[in-house]
Amino acid sequence: MKGKRSAFALFFVLAWIKCVLFNGFLLDASHDTSQFFLNFVMILSRFPFYIGFLGLFFCLIFLFRGRTKAWIGWGLLAVLSAIVVGDLWYFRGFETLPSLHVLQQSGNLQDLGGSIRSMARPWDLLLIFDVMIIPILLWMRPTWFQEEARSWRAFSCWLIVCLLCTSAIPALKTYTPLRDYWAMYSTIDSGGTSYNLSPIGYHILDAIVTAKEGETLTLNASEKEEIKDWYAQKETNLEEASRAPFGQFRGYNLLLLQVESLEAFVWGQSVEGQAITPTLNEMKQHSYWFPRFYEQVGEGTTSDAEFTANTGVYPLQKSSVFVRFPMHHYPSLPKWFEEGGYSSISLHPDKGTYWNWKTAHQSLGYHTRIDSLDIGEAERIGMGISDQAFLQEVSQTLAKQPQPFASFAVTLTSHAPFDLDEKYRSMRLPAQLDQHRMGGYFQSMHYVDAQIGQLLASFRENNLLDRTVVVVYGDHEGIHKYYDDEVATTPLSGNWWRENHKRVPFLIYHPSLSNKEISIHGGQVDILPTLAHLFGLPASPLSQATLGRNLFTTADDFAVLRNGDVVGNLPNERERWAKQGPLYADWLIRSNTLLP
């Protein structure tokens, strides 16, 4: 057998199997177990594309001789393994594959070690098993590949074949179903692109798209007309009577509070006779509250929620607005409220460089921006200042803020991986549940809920509560986003905790309100227009630039999710209109043309 083995064939086959495994993980609903055999059959029809992209990667082996070929092949396989493992962990956290723009977000990795490690699953070892075993086999078989020669001819032939396979993709419009054809040309549906073209193909396409995008998009006349027509239809379907009086809280203070990983399924629920969110339950009795409200974040996760809630604009299709375009011009909550005579302030329990939020908030118009460095020494939990210490700071700071004020703050302690220290766990749960990820999530939500209760009590002591509207919403899913595979193993009876369907709480609280449910479907993009109605803010170029709806007056019952699905009740024609919103927002952000 000496001299008969082909290093290229060995590593190409191993790479192809690795890609099948990887895409099998993506096909699985929890991205936890690989649907290998189903994926194997489905990917056979895409095999020419895999030959093209994987061949481009591994044909370098032909440029070396002897056992060096095997070690070069092993190195390339190790690089591919690192790519697919990183892609898989990223996909579990963000529901998309990473783009080159992620390199701009590397500063966010600080204090995220626990969250990153929690994305790993035992089955992931299958993606690196070959990389671990091949050095041992090469050491045990010193004659393997010893007589393989360098072959420029083989390299050239494979390079031509690979270029033909990849360059032929645009001509093969009928090769795959319509949805997959769209994915071939789009890095927005990154999972579909990886499935069609291999993970290497996705990253090559992403690099090409990123290079073509540059920093600022230029819209042509046709695209501008499309967007103009979309805006013209936005306010054409209104209710005859508003669900809340216009200007009901004109002149009142505002605190917009974004709660980390707060999902709707815990709202109003109890475990072992203990309410998970007793404060939010009580607040609901004096609130406008929205049970059909959805997250709309992308790769920017928390920063996307901040951006969308503060601007009424969908986030970017790729990466984070705060990272890529922090200084573009946006309609925003502080700018709009400033026109009504408000002061503005935003507060974070982390550093201003996290998601580049402090720079971005300056662009949004917040005159005062306070981060963890400004706060100084304080109790820390996980990624930043504890919710208890931070919300105390929020209360003390707002007590000195010129009124009326529009303020924004985010909590952080309830960030994944939901492993709150024992001294902060106040729910009495059975040991098996308390040690489960779901039990940790309940404890985290219960903790932040208690701190919100302390914040309201502090407002009352400082005579702020009666003059302040407190708005609470969740930034994105928590346990169902990052650990959906673990949810099914929760040692708890019932089904209320099994699904969440992207819902997050949204409530507008003031002691003078009574319990009023607003049942229309909505999302984070609708927060700013809805608040502007309650605070009596007049129409302006800022309001005309938002893509969200006033949930008190609109008759359009829908929310557009990140994956393009529309939830709610819309006629087909209106649904097609709604789906264009996120795309047009992406164009407007990148072209910096949201405001005149």
C-alpha cells in the first residue's frame, strides 16, 4: 500500500463529512444533535459546489511532497474544524453565522467566557475528533504518504475544476429550489448559504459581499422610490379610536428600562408557589401591557434591542449598528423628546466600549451617558455591575436629573449562562430544578425582578414615581435562545415553560393606570412611536423616519421577526409590504439616509 494513499483524497473526504455534520447540527431545531443521514442525502445534490469550495481550500496539498502533504492536510483540516466549531457556537447564540464584521466586535469577548463555554455541547467533539486522531495515526504509521510527490499538474487541474464549479453557480438558477437559490446569493440567510455552498463557501461569499459593501451604501433612484412607497403605506391602516389618549403623559418623566434575557413565558408564572416575577406582575395591574410583543434583534443582540427601541428602526441584517455605523444620523427617542423640552440621559452597568454603545448613544442624542467606569467601585456580578448596585445608581442619578427627563437604562445580571451565585438565589426550588439551567434562569429573572421593585420603591421615596412613566421590555430571549436543547429536560411539570416563540414583555407602567391589555401584535421597532403618542410628541421629520407603528392607533396586527417570518393577522398583500421593512431599514442605515 506504500505510495498508494492520497493525502488529498483523505482530507477532502474528511472535510466533506465534517461539513455534512456541521450542517446537520444547523438543521436540528436545537442545533444540538446532527441530522447526519438526512443532511447527507440532501447535500449530495450540492456536491459540485462542495467540490468547488472545499477543493479550493485543500488543493494546496498538491504543492507539497511526502509526509509534509499529510501534515499540511492536517493543518488545513484543523483550520476548517476551528471554523465550523466557531460557526456552530456562534449560530447557537445568534441564530446566524458570523461575518467578517464580527472582527469589529472582538472587544465584546471580555467577561463572556462563561457564556461562550456554555454554547458547547458533547456532540461537538465529532467535529474535531479527526483532528485529534490523525497525528496519532501518522506517528504510528511513519511510512504513510512518504512517497507522495509534488504535483503541479494535479494542483492546476483541481484549481480549474474548482473555479469552474464555483463560477458556474450563477448559471445554475434551476439547480436548487427557489429558497436555496436565494440563499446562494445572500449572506442574510447564512445557514442556507452554508448548506448550499459549504461553510467555506459561505465565508468566501461573505468576504466578497463585505468587500463590496464598503462603509456607505449608495441608493439608486429605483431603490429610493421603493422606500418612499413603503413609507406612504405605513400609516394608511389606522383604527378609528385610539387605544390610549394622545398626550396622556405629556410632561412626565420617562425611564425606558431594557431587561437582559427577559422572556414573556415567565411573566405571571409561579414555581413551587413562588411568583417568578412578582414585581412585574404587580406593575401589570397599573400598566398598558402587550402580551403579543416580540424581539427583533439580529447579530447585535442587546445593542440591536437598544437601537431599535430608541429609534423605531429595524437593526442591520448583518453585524451591529452600534459597531458598524455608530455616528450615522438616526431618528431617536432623546432627539424627539428634546423637541418637547426634555433632558436626556442613558446609563449602562458595563463599559462604554461594550458594543460601542457610549459612542452610539452620543449619536442618538443622549446628552449624558454613564457607564461602569463613571460609576466606579460597585458590586459586580458576571459581566458588569450587579443589577442591585446599578439600579440604585440609576435612582440616585435620576433624582438629580433636570425634569422632565427621558432616560434609558439596561440591566445585565440576568445574562447567560444563568449561573447566579447561591447568595443571590432567593427562590426555594427543588435541588434538581435549581441545578438545572431552567432553575438558574428562574433565579436570574427573580433577582432582577426584585431589583426593579427596589427601584420603584426608591422612586417613591424620592418623589419621582408619580411623575415618572416606567417602561420595561426584554431585549431578547434567554434560555430559549441559547439553551433550547436543555429546556426539554427541565424537571418541571406542565408545558408553559417549553416554548416562548420570540416573545418578550413590554409594559408601560404608572401608578395612575389600571390593568389594560393591548392585544395587538408588535415588536421592539414599535416602542418609540407608541411612547411618542402617550407623551404627546408632535409629528416631525423624526417621526416620519421611523419604521415602527404606534400600537395605540394602528390597525395593522403584526410583527416581523428576524428570520423574515410575520406573526399576527395580515392580508397577504399587506404581509408582503411588512416583510420589506427590515430590508429597507438596512438600506437606509447603510446609506445614512434615514434623516433628510
